[in-house]
Amino acid sequence: MELSSSRQERQKIFMWVVLGCIAVGVGYTAWVILRANAGTAPVQAQGTIAGAEERKKMQTQPHIVYINLEEPHVYQARLVGLDPALPEPTQTKLSCGRLHYAAGNGICLMYNMSALNTTIVTLFDSDFQPRHQFTIEGILSRTRVSPDGRYAAFTVFVSGHSYNDPDMSTATVLLDTATGASLANLEEFETWKDGQRYQAPEFNFWGVTFAQDSNQFYATLRHGTTTYLVQGDIAARKLTVLHENVECPSLSPDGTRIAFKKSTGYQWQLTVLDLATMKEIPLAETESIDDQVEWLDNERILYQKIDYDPPKWVSVFVLPADGSGKPEVFIPNATSPVVVH
């Protein structure tokens, strides 16, 4: 069967997005499968649009916010409960290419179709209604909200569209979610390495992940061809280098480990770093994963990759964080998962 011209165009957009580390694409109509706990039967739901009351009920329970890739609501944010007794997924009207959410505050990055190589940044509330919105030069990439909802961070590609592009340039910005004001570009922070000030004109930062106190965060710094995990302090406007070869960090809920992608020279290997010992644990994912993962709980992570069986373009997978097990589909035809407890 031949694809329609609109379907062909969406496929082209998807492949471009994959190169840009952004998983937005066209999904097929499918069942949404969620596993509340390992070994339990999957919860199945059709993902119909529900009203505000149903959404609010779901928001009082542990749930996941994600970007739907099923037609006809492609790119729109959905909510689905982790409890099988909760109703089927709730569809919102918010459209995003990448999103994150915490404590009633969210951030949504979306392509600006009216201006090439620009991104629309939207800060939204618990009703998924825009609170602040602006446009920034660059191609959308990563974004996070602090656990208390006070701060948000986002990364865009100013030039290039992939983290393995040696000539790429990024901008990573911290925002006040209440006012929408920019607090800083991470390039404005002082960086320290081995007890000394570390300076270079070609620093690039990306992939912020916040600690529970919000003032502290972690991110990736690249200088030349080397990447580092840095620990940030917003109040002090300071970054400290902690560990080499860490990209797109994600802090565990208990604050003890970082899940990240590690370059092996030919692919990115999902890995977990113990912050106390700096010991690395490679995870049981054999494919190259270019994503900033989300922790489902202290034992499992969620991440996106191409789903080949059947082909759904991109799905959310779940994987144990201790190196055991194997990847399993968690939400088909979905991307950018956010766990809300």
C-alpha cells in the first residue's frame, strides 16, 4: 500500500528528528501498554479523550505524562495512570516535541513551523494550559523541570543537530517557571575541574537533571571531543567536573545514581554511575540509545528507541537499572515519558 504524501512528509520529519536526538514521529493506532510493576499483567487502554474531571482524578495518583505518537493525536501530551484501576489515558490539547513536568509545572518544546531552526518554549500549568511562551533560535533537544517545579531547563542545538557532530553548538538555559524569566545560560557559570578554574571558548552544555533541592543539578559539558558530568549550583552559579564520558545524565529518585549514555566509540551504551563510588554499571541494552532517560522508580529506567516489532517508529521501553534483565516495551508509539508520583 502506498503512503499518502502527508504520511511521507511525516516520515521525513521523523528521520530528521532522530538525527537531532528528538523522538517525534508518526505512530500507528495501537494499544497503550503500561506495567505498574515488573511481572504484573499489562494494563491496556485505547487512549480516548477524557474530560477535565477524569484528568484531575488521574493526577491525584501516580501517573505518566508522555507525548503520544498514535494518530489522530500525534505529538499531543497524554496522561496514563500506573494503577490498573485508573481510567484509560487522558489526551490533552498540548502539542510538544519534548516535554517534562513536576509539581504542577511543565515545559514543552515544539518546532516553530513558521520560522526555520527555531523552537517554541512553553511553560504550562497543571491543567496543561500555557502560562508563558517564547521563541528561541535553535533545534529542540532536552528539557527538565526540577522536582519542586521551581526551575526548568532546556537545551537547543544552535548549530548542528546531533551530539556526535563535532561542529555542533548548544545553548542550555535555566528558567524560573513562575515568571518565565531566564536565570542563566550555563555558559555564564564558572566551571571548576580538579580544584582549578576551567575555561575554554568552545564549551557546550546539555542534558540538565535536577536534584531534590532544585538548586543542585547535573549536566553534560563537552570540551573538544571529551564529555564530562558536571554538578551545578544555581545560587553560586558554579559547575564542578565530576566524571568523564557522561552524556545526558538523569538522576535517580533517591539521588544516589546517574543514568546516562556513554560513548564507546561506535555507539552510546546506557550506563548507570554510582555517585558515591563513581563505579559504572553497563545496562542490558545492546542498541545505541540517544536519549535522556527517565527513572520509573529506583530500580528501573524508561527511554525511547525505534520499535521494530511491529514497526511503530518510536516506543518507550523499560529496563532494570542494575545491569540485569532485558528491554521491554512499556508504552508503544510514545516518547518523552515523565513519571509523576
